[in-house]
Amino acid sequence: MSSRDYDAALAAALNTFFIEAGEMLEQMEQTLLELEDAPGDAELMNALFRSIHTIKGSAGLFGLSALVAFTHEVETLLDHLRSGHIELTPSLSSLLLSCSDHVALLVELSRDGNADQDAVHTLELASAELLVQLSAFLPDAKGGDAAASSGCSDADLAGQCSTGIDRERTWHISLRFLPHCHMRGIDPLATIRYLESLGEFELIEVFDEALPPLSSMDAERCYLGFEIRMRTAESQQALREAFEFIEGDCEVRLIEPGAASDDYIALINDLPPDASRLGEILVACGALSHADLHRSLALHHLGAVESEGGRALGEVLVDERLVPPAVVDAALQKQVQTRERSEGGGVFKVEAERLDGLINLVGELVIFSATARNQAADNPALLETTQQIGRLVEEIRNNALSLRMVAIGETFARFRRVVRDLAGSLGKDVKLEIEGGETELDKSLVERIGDPLMHLVRNALDHGLETSEEREAAGKPRASRVRLSAQHDSGSVVITVGDDGGGIDTARVLEKARSRGLVAQDATLSTSEIHALIFEPGFSTAEAVTDISGRGVGMDVVRRNVEKLRGRIAIRSQPNVGTEIEIRLPLTLAIIDGFLVRSGRTALIIPLEQVDECIAAAVTQERNGTTVINQRGRPMPVLDVGASLGLNSASATSARRSVVVVRSEGQRAGLLVDQLLGEHQTVIKPLGKVFQHIRPLSGSTILGSGEIALILDVNELMARAMTEGAISSGMAAPQEQDVPA
Amino acid sequence: MLKLPERLTIESVGQLRDTLLVAIEQAAGALSLDAGEVHEIDGAGLQLLLSTASEATEREVCLEIHPSAQLADTLRLLGLSGRFTLCPEPAA
């Protein structure tokens, strides 16, 4: 292996660590927040401990010493917390959240290979600062001791506490590194050095029996094994977690303190090539008696003979009445479990790009299977076959799409921290309720809905909720609630951000809208029409611009972002009861429900959720340079799509044309087309590089006939028409005003 | 005396193995390795040293190593100091 290969392997292993550390930190943050609602929950306490412990363990394997040193102290404190020596007070909880943030910075620093010394130094100072704060929470706070060496504080723990924490005990650890481990960036010595930091080695033996002499060795293959007896106060779980990262690169066997000789015999039997030397060592250190050893070696021999006759070693052990059946069962089951875990049971990660590639291919398959079906029209037998294929392909597509589905819960959970911190800085008492976190939607949607949701949640806290005093005066409970919920509803996902605040002040909204010229002075609007005004560009109700939600980014941006995801946003509000904002999103962006039309010879797809209605083209008129039609007594601007896109219109002007009424950002307009072809569900293909600069298009697809159809970006089309003056904003009035109440 | 690189790790072991093999083959009864500048050693480096020692024994070559403090520490941690003929650490 060249050094470049090795670097690549190490980088890959490190990258896995960085991803896992991120997940662990997120888990830590969530657990801390959950603990605020369920103080003292043992499960959560353990989860909290585990998250930081896992980071420490893996960091140790990569020799990230700054990270190990810091996480070790956090871990020590969490251990006290877990065993009930100290209580999780709100101030400790806040400090631990800061520690979690700090660990994220330390991880980030180790990721950035060439960070400058200033940054390193700043972080060191921050670490020291946090450690001092942490040490104040330790039982018998000894101040400066927090930074003492790791072995010492472990020993302290065992010495000080009589309950809850394991005393130092002697474990037997057997490690056999697999041949490929060096190539995968795993260094056996790093594991040994890390183990040594957890306790004291009573004995260590290197097993290099498999190592050939220099002339025939492969220097990059790993031949190493270790037998270690160590004294430590760590729990079995803690020790197991130390090996979590090298699972799959090393056979790990852990024998508990005080284990029966059977466990050691099993160890010997598990490692035939090392059996005799292993036996000697175990006898020498007193783990096994001579008699036991001889019995096991004889049995081992017997087992080897018998197993040729098809008998498993476990059976032999039971038949010889040496081991109770239950013990063998347990041992065998454990082996099976370990094997399943390392052989692909459970969950494994796939890069999003690979999934996208798969879905793209399946999309093409769908298209060509439709083409085949069309071509088979004259051949009944072939037609039937292609229909079967079509069904299967459809199923594959649905399966492939479901692989990209993720629960929105993780995104929601991130808001716990946001709400906690924001409520604190606003001096409001807010409780976040989360419902339907298990609701699944496409990964890319989940990623892109985070920002709009963040804005809505911030808005709810800042503008929606009253202060505790105001609430009390209004006869409401002092503590306010913000609710995040998600659910599936007829092929789409509905996400709601609700609060039990004061509701929207319609009088103020109307006044503001009038002063900004968004509404005519004499216009009378219904309540829902007034509510809809807050989504208008340039509308902001905050009287004082706060640093929380008044960043000049208004609700219009939220709406635009939701519409970019082909979603819709709606608002409901009642004075003194609260406000609820509902976002309706498609399940995936990979498929579009479209309305197929034809302009000239070109097939176009209009996203169905933006289509309001279709009407026969009426007589058009010119008004201030804008083409309009008369729709229910009101002028509505119309655009000739073919002309806007610069397509050659081959249609005779005399042909009966149609108008598709579409909606974008609250504006309505008619699109003049030649032919309506009906609804069409299709897989979106990204546009080729050549076409990417053609803005009013968002993608393309291939029809069953093999013809290419272009997917229209209605928002972009209308925005362009507006700037070019083909539609004036005054003309394309908000839809609410068009629809009779 | 054959000088070992500063980093006795997976990146260097492939080439180093060939060098060591040639050195042992040409050694007239004795070979000494200068490991005074080794400040990093991993599993691959360790097993290369172990393998060199057994090759030397097989060829009846007397192998001695002049270790750096880091190498001596690592061997002590692993209980391997007795497997090599270590010469006193050079003055730091």
C-alpha cells in the first residue's frame, strides 16, 4: 500500500469518526434537553454518558489528544451524574450544553488539518475555562484537580464512592486484529494505548505467532493479537464501547472479572492456533487451574475429531457435562449476534449521491418502460408483458424513493435547543411540543425545510407569544406553548408550527399594509385576507427590529422557499388564542404531479399544485402594455408561454387556444397554451448543462412517446414577466382578492 | 549501522522491509539498527521489528537495536523489551 492509499484509508476512517461524533453530539444535546423534562431518568442518563464516552473512545483511537482530555473530564462528571452523586441542575445542564458545543468545535478543529495556532490556542483556553466550571460541580469539588491525569480521577472515583460505580476490577481482554485493519486506518497500538489510559495493565502478551519471518511477510498485512489483563473501574459497557469503533477490524473477546474457568476455556477453544500458549499464560496468571487447562485441551482435541462427524463444539461441551446448557446457549447466541452485527444486519449507511444515482436510473427505466408499452400497442402478447414490466418498474421506483425517506423528527428535535435558548434570551417561559416526528419525507425536503421552519419558530417566539405578565393579565397560563407537528395527508406532508400566543393583530396588519400601499385605502378585506397579507413582499410587523426575527427576512421569503419546494403555506390565527402556520409539501421532489400542455410543437409540464383552473381563451385586450383577459369581471394578465420561452409557435392563430390559470407567490396569471393534454405524473430529470441557464424551466422528462417535455418553473416565469412589465404587480392582484369571499 | 526513519508506520514499512531484508542478508553475523530518531511507531512498524528479529535469529545474525525513548516506551508498554537486544538509549 502506498502512503497515498494509506492516507486515503485513514481519511475515510477519520471521516466516519467525524460523522459519528456529530451524531453523538446531537444525541447528547437532545438527551440533555429531554432530561430537563424528565429529570433523573436512568435511560437518558446512560445515553448521555454513552454519547460522550463513545466520542472519547474513538478520539483516543485516532490520537486526538485534546479531544480525549476534554471529553474525559466531561465523562467523569457525567458518571457522577449517572450514579446520583450530583444533580442535574439547570445551570449544570446549560454548562453541559456549552461543553457539547465546545466538543463540536474541537472535532471541527481536528478535522481541519492545517488550523492556525491562534485557533488552537483559543480553543485550549476555552477548554480550560469550561473545565474549571465543570470542576465546581464535582462532588467534593477540588478545584484545580479537574485537569489532573486521567488515571488519577478514575482511581478517585473508585476510592470515593461506595455505591453505583464499579470498583477497580480485573478484566481479561483478548484482541485479534484482522489482516486488513492497517489498510483501513486502524492502528492496533492506538487501541492498546487507549486501553492503557482506562486502567492499569497487569499483564500484556503480544501474540505474533502468525507473523512470518521478514522474507515472506507482507508488511502491510496485520498479524498482531494481544492478551491483556487490566485493572480498571470502567463498566463492562464502557469497555465494550472502547472497541465499538474497531468492530469489524478486530476480534474482541472480553472476560468479566471473576468469570468461571469455562469462559477462559471457551477463549482457548476460540483461538486454536494460540491455544497452548494462551493456556500457559492463563494458568500462569491464575485465571485457570492446571486441571481445567488439561481438560479443555483434551476436549479441544476431542471436539476437533467429533466435529468432523458433524457435531458442534457446543454440543460436545454439554455432553461432557462440563458446562451447563444455558451457558453454552448464551455463548453461542452471542457469537451469532456478533456475527450478524458485523455481517450486515441492522442499519448501514449509504451515501446520498449513490441513492440519487439509483433514482435517476430508475426514473429512466420508468420512462422507457412507458415507451415500450406504447410501441407494443399492436402486439397483445408483448403489450401484456410490457404492462407487467411497467408495474414492476413502478414498484421499484416507489421502493427506491422510499429509501430516501427520512423521519422529520431529527429536524424537529433540533428546535428544542433553539426554543430553549431563544426563550431564555427573550425572558419567556416556553414549552415546545413535538408531534408526528416519525412522519417521513424525502431527505432533500427535510434538509431544505429546516430554514423556513427555523424562521417560523423564531417568529412564533418573538412576535407570536406574549410575555408571561401579558399572559397572566389575559387570563392564560404563564407558560406558553409552541407546537411543531407533522402528518401525512393525501399524498403530501403537512407540517404545522403553532403557538398559543396573542394571535395576529388584524387592525395593525391592515394599517401597515395600507401605509405600504399593498392594499387600497378603501378596500375592505376579510380576516383571512388580512392574515394572508403578512406573506406579501416587504411586509414586516415587528415594531422594533429585534436580532431574533427582524433580520429583514420576512414571511415572503418563507413563502418563496416553501413554494420552491412545490409546497403551499397557509395561516390561521385567532385573537388571544394563537396562530397556526401550515406548510403542505409533496413527499418527494423526484416526482412531480404535472399538467401536460402543448405550446406549438413543444410539450410542457406545469406543476399541478400551481394550477388553479383551465378556461377557454377569451378575447384578449391590451391594457397599459399588458395583455389581459376578462375573468369574472376582473382583468387577469395572460402570458403566451411559447413566446416567453422563445419557442417557434407553429400553431395557427385561429386555433382554439386555452388559458391555464396558475398561481405563484399569491399572484395569479393565465398561461396561454395551444392544447391541454391532462394530468401527468412524471419523474423529473435534471436539465442538461446546456439548458441550465434557461431559467423558467426546472427540469425535463420524457413522455411515453419518447418525446421530451419541459417542466415549467412558474414562479420564475411570472417573476420574469413582472420585471419585464408583461404583468404589472398591481394587475396580478393577490388571489384572495380575486375570489369572491 | 542501519538508520531507521522517524516514522516507523504503515506508510514506510513496505519499503523498509526490503531494506531490512537486504541488510540481514548482507550482515556478517551482526546487524545493528539505529532507531534513535523513531518518534512514531504503529502496529505495522512493530510487527516489522518483530519479524526482523525472527528473521535474524533464523539466519543466526545477532540483531541489536538502539531505540529512541518513544520506541523503548512502546516496547515496555507491550512487554516486548525482552524480545530484542536493546542497547542503552542514546543521550537525548
